[in-house]
Amino acid sequence: MTHTLLHQVLVSDLVVPIGLAETEDQESLTGFGARLADDTWLRSDLMVFRKEQARDGLWYIDGGPLLAVEVASDASRRADLGRKKELYERFGVPSYWVVDLREDEPEVQVFELDDHGRYVERARVTRGRTCRLTRPFPIELAPDAIFDRLPRRPAPRRRATVSDQAGTHRSGPDLPHCEEPILVDAFGHRWPTGAEKVELWDGCPVFYGEWDERDVEIAQRAYPGRVVRLDQPPGEPGTMTVLPGPGTVPHPRGHG
């Protein structure tokens, strides 16, 4: 089983128990985006939200979901438990789950906002254990029952690739000046293809995958005047971030 297929199995195994647990005014979707601010768009692997947050024709919900679920991969693990977790916390997402394979066994880390608006780990659930939660709905997490189709050892990952599409984006708003943050509407019509996942953090595009110097050169052509940063050694899985150009006034929320 390839990593991509394994990822899909992990997500699909969660769809049914979450769908059965959600209330009448809630809805769940896989691979959908959440527009948390004009310059921040996150795409969770599975989310639960209030039905009024979704509007016909949009490729995202307005505001933070009630629950965001991320399935950690080699490329996303650092972000899922770091910067992305901080963003979900900042925008008040009440519940955040990270599903990971530790020694080929599924582990679910459950984070919930406390009274001070900070995430605390409520549970860490592995095979042979169960946990009953009440947010955003009553549900029993039981990896033995949920993740019943997993192979004992996933196949080696394959490198993601991107096409050089600089200057050939779909019709949509032009990019702002290189010293200004990129907003959601412009970001939704830009490069690349082939990324494991694409998001927007405080006006900075973030691409998950396995990148090297060639990908950096492509991104520099697609986003002229901006700084392209590999967040790990070239060729290793992780993220590539497009930052504002030199001389930019620091964003008040910072870029980590």
C-alpha cells in the first residue's frame, strides 16, 4: 500500500464514525479548506463545521471548524504538531486531532482548547485503548475498531514532483506586490500542482511534499520577488514556504 493510499484509508476509516456522531446542525467533509482570515487558508484532512459556514460554490468554509483532523505524513508531521497546531489554536478551533502511525500502529492525539484558549492534550489513543470525548459531539475513539483495514507496514514513499507552470496560472486575481501578503482569492488560482497539500499561513503559501533546489527555482519564477524557503534539508519530506520579499515590514503575527 503506497503512502497516498494509506493516507486515504486512514481518513476514510474516520468518516463513518464521525458522520454518525455529528449533530443535525453539523457537517463533515474531507480535504476541504477553512478560510480563517483573508491571508490564512488551511486544508484539513477531515473537518466538522456548522452547516451555515459553508456556502454553495465556495471551496472553503468561513471561519474555523469545530474539529480539524490531520493525518500526519513524513512531510506534514512537523507542521501538524507545530505551526499548524498554533494556527488552529490562534483562530479558536475547539478540537484538533492528529492521526499518526507510530511503529506502524495508529495513534490519535486529541487537543482541545482550555479556558485560556490554549490547546491541551486531552488524550493519546493507541490500539487496545479507547477514549470517550464530548467535543464537538459525544464519540468513542477506539483505534482497534476504526482503523481495521491498515496493513502492518506501509510501502516506501514516492517523491512528489511539480510541473513548472510559472506564468500559466488559471484566470483569477493577480498576485500583490512581492512585499505584500498574498490573500486567499489570489492564492486559489496559483501554482503548484503535485504538492501533497497546499495552504496559506499569514499570507505565505506553504507546500507539503519532498522538495529540492529545482522546486525552489520553479517557485521563485512562479512568485517573483519573494523568498522561497525549504523548511528542511533538500530532498527530505516537509514544507516549502514562500515568504514576502526583502524589505518587507514584518507581519505583526510573524512567520514561523
